[in-house]
Amino acid sequence: MIISKGRKLAIFLTISQGIFIILFGLFVDYDQFRQTSLSSDAKYRATQPIQQDVHLIVFIGFGFVMTFLRKYGYSAITFNLVIACVVIQWAIVFRGLIYGNVFEGKRFTLGIKELLSADFAAITVTISIGAVMGKISFLQLLVMAFIEVLLFLINEWLSDSVLKAEDAGKSIYVHTFGAYFGLAVSRVIYCKDLEKFAKLSKDNVTYESTMFSVLGTLFLWAFWPSLNAGSLIIDQQHRSVINTYLSLTASSLISFAVSAFLNKNGNLDILHIQRAALAGGVAIGATAHMPIGPWLSLLIGSASGAISTLGFKYLTPVMADTCSIHDTCGIHNVHGMPGLLAGFAGACATALATFDKWGETLFEIFPGTAPTIDSYLYRHLHQNASIWEAGLHRRSIEQAGYQMASMLLTVIVAITGGLFTGLFLRIPVWNRPKGQSLFTDEGFWLVSTPVNDDGSGNGHSH
Amino acid sequence: MIISKGRKLAIFLTISQGIFIILFGLFVDYDQFRQTSLSSDAKYRATQPIQQDVHLIVFIGFGFVMTFLRKYGYSAITFNLVIACVVIQWAIVFRGLIYGNVFEGKRFTLGIKELLSADFAAITVTISIGAVMGKISFLQLLVMAFIEVLLFLINEWLSDSVLKAEDAGKSIYVHTFGAYFGLAVSRVIYCKDLEKFAKLSKDNVTYESTMFSVLGTLFLWAFWPSLNAGSLIIDQQHRSVINTYLSLTASSLISFAVSAFLNKNGNLDILHIQRAALAGGVAIGATAHMPIGPWLSLLIGSASGAISTLGFKYLTPVMADTCSIHDTCGIHNVHGMPGLLAGFAGACATALATFDKWGETLFEIFPGTAPTIDSYLYRHLHQNASIWEAGLHRRSIEQAGYQMASMLLTVIVAITGGLFTGLFLRIPVWNRPKGQSLFTDEGFWLVSTPVNDDGSGNGHSH
Amino acid sequence: MIISKGRKLAIFLTISQGIFIILFGLFVDYDQFRQTSLSSDAKYRATQPIQQDVHLIVFIGFGFVMTFLRKYGYSAITFNLVIACVVIQWAIVFRGLIYGNVFEGKRFTLGIKELLSADFAAITVTISIGAVMGKISFLQLLVMAFIEVLLFLINEWLSDSVLKAEDAGKSIYVHTFGAYFGLAVSRVIYCKDLEKFAKLSKDNVTYESTMFSVLGTLFLWAFWPSLNAGSLIIDQQHRSVINTYLSLTASSLISFAVSAFLNKNGNLDILHIQRAALAGGVAIGATAHMPIGPWLSLLIGSASGAISTLGFKYLTPVMADTCSIHDTCGIHNVHGMPGLLAGFAGACATALATFDKWGETLFEIFPGTAPTIDSYLYRHLHQNASIWEAGLHRRSIEQAGYQMASMLLTVIVAITGGLFTGLFLRIPVWNRPKGQSLFTDEGFWLVSTPVNDDGSGNGHSH
């Protein structure tokens, strides 16, 4: 018996939700059941608005950014919503299983911080979707999401807990990982008639679908500082907000300039600019919380804007034509390359950081560099109630090495994982779309077009 | 002399505004004229961002959700704005008259909390508008809004102050009340040629009008936790945010699954999903602040998503055909049934709550169950500076009974009030639209369509 | 050698960015490099959400408000983004140069407060753009922005530091200045064939472009309280939020009423209402933080709504026809006249304020009226830890005079500056658009229209 596409999807989703309910029942409690003290309330208040902003990024920002294909808008925005809902539940559970002590029979707690981590997992998957959007079925997306979240959390745990590397703005763990994972999947599922329908769908970009997409861009732009500052506190959060804004202004300015330079007689492509403008947010992620100087934020933002725009103009077509890597939303230019730039900038800044220049901020940003608990420096500084804990007394250059190692690890996990996931997705059972059903809502959604009764409608009903 | 439609409206609005100015002048002062203390400032800061979120829900969320009818969008969004402005002023005044001691010559104060209450009144009216949208004139909407706010505030006062029932997330007082009031009005103003023009207007839903509507949905989705948590503090607010997010993710997932199951060969109706996704926010309202366990939030959300989607598919058409209840936006599925579900879930959770399991949280959530002031338990616990006040020492099952009673009262007041309001609206003086002018902006707004000069316009000017 | 339009623009932008990076490197440090204390963190938390709201106003609100011309939407929203990015960087540097002690070799600091000030500069420029939108090239906009920010900051400094006038909600320094500067530029660059193409572009306003514009309006509406309260603290911020909401509800209500009254047989123009609704936010700016009474906020809002709607209906066409002042977005009605109304209302409220009625709030709001440091009153009141500083002991009526003087100064600087800037912009080197390229994206942007393959496309590709 062949189960129809819709029913297969429905069953898969319902079973997933059922399992999640059971897993939540077995393992998940509220953080701070009884939290009447005002100080813990203050902590909650410091995180909740940030998490709210990140939620807006996930559901409105990324949702609308992907609606630029006129005939794939319903799918883009609904899939983003539903996939994010699945990923948030799945990431809460799996993260708890990794970090908690469930095998000793303990349950783990769920608070605003855990919701924020789950949002980051959702963003990672959303970025990957950007590379394969329009080319795979919703069922394939779901399977991809489940696998990707697993690998994302394992990679983050390895980098955090084993390498003791830091990635405050998630430029590496989220943006770089999501981009290269998605591109690897896209490579494996490449098929011959793709380009033709991709071209056709691009010709169907309208003024209105572009404006909806721009709306998503501006949401991302305006809330990006919260994304980079989300997991930070006090002065690191403060600096992160300032550096991210500065970097975004520079990447917007320079991406527009580069686009204007390349299209000297006009005919700028607004899709390039609306995305390259965001590169500054990614590229500053790894250094935003460091006291690197506002001018350097502007420089990093400028560089990322230029790289990203050049990528859209020259690299994306080449990747599709010669490497068979088709990148629907150009995520390589917005998240991939700027993510690597962020990693390199972060490693350089780390290597150059000294206790003389940064003071104890060094130990707060890189706990690995903090003095060991039995050292004189530790005892001496902690008389003044410092907030950092004892560390491994790594030298700055050592820490920079670990930062680079975590970046390398991330790229390897992302590409390897993406390739195998892509192979798994080629199993016919997942209802992969082909030919006419690529890049289109039709056949899945009821696409009503108004009757042309008074000449003001948009076309024919069908 | 016959006064034209526009002028009648203008005069009505201007007189209302004039009366409000006088009433504000007579009765309303600022809350905390001089509030330089940092602790009162902290309280303000804890409420203001939440109230801001609720404002976004009122003006952007509900405004855009209702723009899905391509030919009624100007009306939908403007009427929402203006009606909300009227209701906010009217609710501030009338609420102050009920709760204040104005008859002893005292004035009442206006602060962020009062603005939040006024926003809830605006949401109640907006929900009701969802049932009658496109079928009644702006003047009729205004009259309906004035009456509904009166009944809404009286019902809330009876439930709060007389029955001592609790409705933290306003699932009953706002969502259930708004839904059944609106449906009752819709029943009374039903006319024969309605279905024909409703069908015609639905055929005119375009891709773009749907996307604007989805934008509204996502605003509601993303800010809903603030809606449920708005009137709460400390750990109750914290839990409310978490439970609401979880419930929303589950209702989105399950409503998509059910929709896919029912439309097995594709052709999903995006309008159903975009609304049923929100059912989880309503259904969790009454229990979101209780320590019910995260898994139960997922379960309640899942149930509401299923009920809501099934309602759109099967119940709404039946209600229109056999009961003559036409529900333009399907509010029965989003606010009506999920509101009742919330009420039942809340009553069950109340009945099962014990001091053993919840501790003093029980008394904080249900002041009615708190020990009386002269009891040993009260004196004993209050040595540790508890924040709840002496209560009536109701048993949990008793309190659950009062919760059910308040739900019953709400449904009765809503339906009775709606029926009489509907009758009142049938008086011809309110310029009720008929035939061709149903579900259309034309005849009220200047609807310019571009000249088709280069083939890229959308139609003819007229 | 003639440099193409695009390249000239690219070079200009890149050089600007390069100079900014150098200036930031020379002069700008982070505010509070090391800010681990919780009290300074609390201060940051009190400002950051407000600044976030103002950022949304700059990038999403004003961006979308200007997209109402169907054929100029890409330009409107991109230019707004890029110009705001340039202005924010330029305003941070130039403001630091004015207020800092850079000539003594000192650097100045950059924190959330400075970002907020830079946002106000961006809003000022955006308002002016509203008057000239569609009529000048991006290069001209850039030049205008550089000059306007200079004059804006000098005018603010003169009013603040020399006249010791106050403008908490920036009704004068931002809204009035931006409006009259823009109108003066618009007057000078007026050309004969303008009206014809302006008319043509207005005929191309579509339902969808209007809805995008309404989205911008609602963003401005909902976040306006943060705009007026942005630079205030504690009870002044609290009152400012309340008064601004009230004023906005009144202006929305009355502008709708006036519009309905003037168009008695229907055919209301939604563009008028969507803008006049915002007049209340501007008009209350100068008095929002004063304890003037909630009823007066409603009255000021009502008056501004009426003035603004009447302005759209009668004044704007007359200004264009007889004075050759063409105002694309009608900024005179939203920012110009309501700004002046705010100034007059503020001066009246100042003149009538007494220590008897307001208590020390008087000194907090108008530091100029505070007693001098050696007076008995100063010593007496400061025993209770008042937060205001010693002042000039101006009488209220004196302070009102200074308020009026600052308004007069602002209008003079704005108009004179605008006229000279307009003359400067007429130099042919800035690639001023003419004829067919007025009010259109074509020739600058790639405007793809879909292939009409199945009758559902919007037109022809070209």
C-alpha cells in the first residue's frame, strides 16, 4: 500500500510530537519552580527580552527572508515555522540529554536560557534550508533537521567542553556550520533539470515578493545585535550590541557601494544587497564582545560586505555551474564566508590579547586563559570578587590555536555530515520533488488567484 | 435631512472623543506622579516591555491577520486601528469607574498596568470583529465596540471580585468572551445574500494578501507569550512564557499535520494553518502560569491545534450552512473552542492542585485557596515573608467549581449580550452594508489601481 | 573622463567609510570598558530596549512608510537603509567632536546613549528625505545627509548648551528641523516637469504598496512612545509613554473622523489617514514628559490629527501649485505643523508651570529653572537627595521664552540651511534625475517582472 505524500508527512509529524511529549514527561522540569527572590527575577529579566528578539529572528526574520520566490512563498514561510517548532522541541530534549545527567536518573530543567539555545539550533537549520529551499520535500526537510540538530549539538559540545573554545556570537557553531552543512546536502541532491527551474523561479520574483523578503532582512538587521549578545552578560553584552550595530552599518554601506561599482550603468540586483547587508552581523560575531575597538568593527563589517557582494556576483554562479552546488538563497555569501572571516578575526584577536591590555576581561572572555586555582594570580585577583573562575592558564596564542581547531572541526563535521545526510535524503521514500514541482507551491498548497471580474485581479483562477 | 454615511461617522467619532476628553479631565490622574524611587522604577520596567509587546499584538498582529481578503484590506487594517483607539480610551474610563471610588469624589490613576488592561479590552473587541468583518459598517462596529467593552468589563469584574475566579492568560474573559459575543452578533445580522458575496471575496484572496495576513499571524505567534504573561509577576511570568512557547510549537506542528492528513493529495489551505497555529496560545492561557509540567503544555497545544484545524475543515462550513452563523475569520476555531479547552484544562489543573505538590505557589495562583488570616497556617508561613495574602481557604475542588462557574457566566453574558447587540445593530440608522458593498473597500475607500502603461501594472484605473 | 553614476556613488561611499574608520580609530572608545558593577548594568538595561525600539523606527518604520509609490519601493527602502548607516556613523563622530574635548587630545566614548543620539540624527534626515523622495539621486541624498547632520547637531548644541532650552521628545530639533530643511531643499530643486511625473507615480500606488506603507506606519505608531521617552528617566519616561499613547489614539481617531467628514460620500484616501494618525506622536513630543494631565494629551493629539488631515487635503496641493514646494510624503503635515504645535504647547505648559503645582519635577524637567547652588532652596531641598542639579533660577515665563527662541532658531537654521543645500545640490555633478527617471526604480534597479506563463504573472519581462 502506498501512503500518500500528505499522510506520510502527517504521520511522521504526529509520531514525532508524541515522542517529544513522552521525552518531556520523562526528563524535563521547569527551571526554578519557585523563584520568588528578586535577584533571580532580575536575571530572568536580563535574558527574556533578548530571547524574545531571537525568537523574532527565527520566526519573522528568517521566515520572510525566504519568501523572495513568488511561487514558493507559502512553502518557505510555513516550512520555516513548522521546522523551527520541531527543532526547538528536539533541541531542548537532545541538549538536555547531552549536558544533563539523565543516565544517573536525573531530570533536567528548562528556562529562558534553554529556549535561547534551542532557538540557535533552529537558526542553524534555517540557514541550511536556505541552500536547499525549493529542491527538497517537506519530509526531506524534516529528516534533515533531525540529523542536523544532532550533529550541531555534538559539534558544539566538542568545541565547548573538550576544546574549551569560545564562540559567543555563534559565528562558527551556527552560521559556518549551517552554511557548509546545507551546501554539502545541496551538492548531493543536485539533479540535472534543477538549473532550468531555478532560473524560471527567479524570473518569477516580483516586486511584492521582494518587498516581503526585504522585510525579513530588516527584521534580521535590526535584531541581530540581540543574536550576537544573546548568551553574554554585563559589559560583554554591552560591547556586543555596539560592535554588531557598527559592523552592520559598515557592511550595508559597503555592499551597496560594491554592488553599484559592479553595475556601473544601474540595474543593481536588490536581492544581493538585501543579503550582503547582513554579512556584517555574521562576521563580527566572534569578536563582538571583545574590546577590539569600534574602528575594527567597522573594518570587519566593511570587509564582509565586500566579500559577500562579490560572492553573489561571481562565486555563486560558478559554484552552481562547475561544482554542481546550487545555493538557492546564497547562504555561502551571507553565512559561509562571513562566518569563516569571523573565525579568523576572532583567532587573530585572541592571539593578540594580553592581560596587560584587557585586564581580567581576558579571563572572562576566554576562561581557558584564566590562571589555575592554585596560582598566586588567581588568589590575588579573587580578593576583589572577580566573576571569572579558575582556568587552564593557556597562553593567548594557545587559545587562538584551539579557536582555529574548533573552526576546522566545525567545517569538517558540517561537510561530512551534510554529504551523508544528502545521500540519506536520496532514498526515494521521502517524496523528493522533481521537474515541474521544483520551486513551486503548486501541487502542495491551494493557490487561489482571483477571478478577473473587474480587470483588477492578478490573473485567472485555476 | 439625511446625513451622509461619512459625516454621521465623523460626528459620532468627534463627539466620542470630546466626551472622553471631558471624562479624562474629570477622573484620570497619572499613576505615581513623582516616582523617583528606584524600586518603583524597577516595577515599571518589568511591565513596560510586556505592555509594549501587547500593543504590537493589538495594532500590528491583529491588524494584519485580518487583511487576508484582498478587497477588504484597507478597511480591515484601518478599522482595527481606529476601533482599538476608541476602545482603549473607553476601557480606561469605564474600568476606572468600576474599580475606582469615583462616587466618593475620588479620581483614579492611569499607569502602564491600566494601559495593559485597556489593550485586553481592545483584543476582545478585535476578536469579535473577526466574526462580523466585511458584513457591518464602521458605524455598527463602533456601536458594537462600545457595548461589548461595557459587558466585557462587567463580566470580568463579576468573575474577579464576586466569584474570585482567576484567568491569568485571559483565555476566558478575553478569548472565549470575544468569540461567542462576535458569533452571536454574526447570527443576528445574518442575511441571505451573505454567502454569495463571502464566497466571491474568498475567491479574491491573493498570494500577497495572504502573506500580509501571515505577517500578522507571526506577530501574534512571536508575542503571544507576553500576552499570556502580561498580568503576572516573577516565577508565574517565567513559567507562563515557557509554557506558552511550548504550546504554540505543538499547536503549529499538529495543525500542519492534521491539515496535511485531511488534504492527502496536497492543496493545503494556508489560511487554516496560519490560524490554527495560534490555537495553542489560547488553549494554554488558563494554565500557563501553573507548574503543570512542560509535557502537559505540549499536550494541550497539540490538542488545540487538532481541534482548531478540524473546526476550520468541518465545523465552520456547517455552522454557516445550517445555523446561519457566518464566521469571516474563523474565530470560533482560534479563540472559541481553544478558549473553552483552556477553561476545562484550567479547572482540572485547579481541582488536582494540592499544597503538598505546589507549596505556596497554590496560594499565589489562587488567592481564594489561601488560608484565612486567623488560621495557624497563615501565621506560620508568613513568618517567612510570603507574598500572598490571606484568602478564603477554599478547597482545590471548590476553587475549580468557581473557575467553571466563571466560564459559564462568561459564555452566557457573551451570547446574550451578543444577541441583543446584534438586534440593536439591525436598526437602519447605522448604515448597514448590503449586497455589492459586502466584503469590499470600494465605495468607502479610494482604491487606486495603476494605469497599465507598460504591461506591469495590475489592472485598469477606475 | 566621465565616471558613471554607479561608480561615482561607489567611490564616494567607499571613501566615506574609509574616513569614518580612521576617525573612529583616532577618537572613539567604548563607554565603560569594564562594567562589571550591577548598577551600571541596570542603567544599560534601562536604555537598551528603548534604543532597540528606536532602531526599529529608523530601519523598519521609516523604511516601509516610504514604499507607497509602487515604482519607487526598492529605492525608498534601500536608500533609507544605506543613508541611515552613513548618518549613524557620521553623527557619532561629529557629535563626539562637538561635545568631547578632542582638541585637548582626548578621545570620546561610545555607548547605547550615543547610538540613540545617532538614531535621532538618522530620523531627522529620513524626515527630510520624505520631502524630496523620488526627485533627487542617491548621490544628492548622500550630500544632503552630510550637510544636514552637521546643521542638526550644531542647532541642537546651540539650543541645549547656549539657550538651555529643553526638547525631550525631539519635536523641535528632529521633527520640525527635518521637515523645514526638507521642504526648503524641495523648493530649490523644484523643476517644471515634476508635477506630471509625480501625478503619474501617484496613479501607480497599488493596494500592495499601500499595505507595505501601512506596515511602516503601524511600526512607527507602536514604537513612538519609545521615541519620545528615549532620552528620559524614571517618572518622566513613564509619563512620556502614557501621554504619547493617549495622544496617538486621539490623533488616529480624529484624523479618521476629519477624513470621513471631508469625503462624505466615501472614497477616503488611506494615505492621508495612515500618516495623519502619527501626528499625535509628534505634537505631544515637547510635553509628553510633563505632568500636564492625561486629558490634555488627548486634546493635543486630537488637534494635531485634525490639522494634519486638513493639511493633506488642502495645504499640500496649494503648496505645490502656488509655492512650487512639492512634498512627496506630506512631511509638512506629519512633522512640520505638528512639530510647531508641539513647540507652542510646550512653551505654554512651561510658562504655566510652577513649583507649587509640580514640585521638584519642575527642576528636573527644566534644569534652567532650578535654584542656583548658593540659594537657600537648593540647600534645603538637597538634604533629601534630590536628583536635579543647581540651575539658573529662571522664572517659568523666562524659560518659556527660551523654548520659543530655540524653536525660532531651529526653523531659521533649517530653512536657511535647506535653501543653501538645495542650491549646492543643483550642481550637475551629482547626477540629478530628470523626466522619465523621476519617481522610478527603473534605470537604477533590476526590476524583474515575471513571465506570464500561466496567466498568473503580473506582466511582461523586460
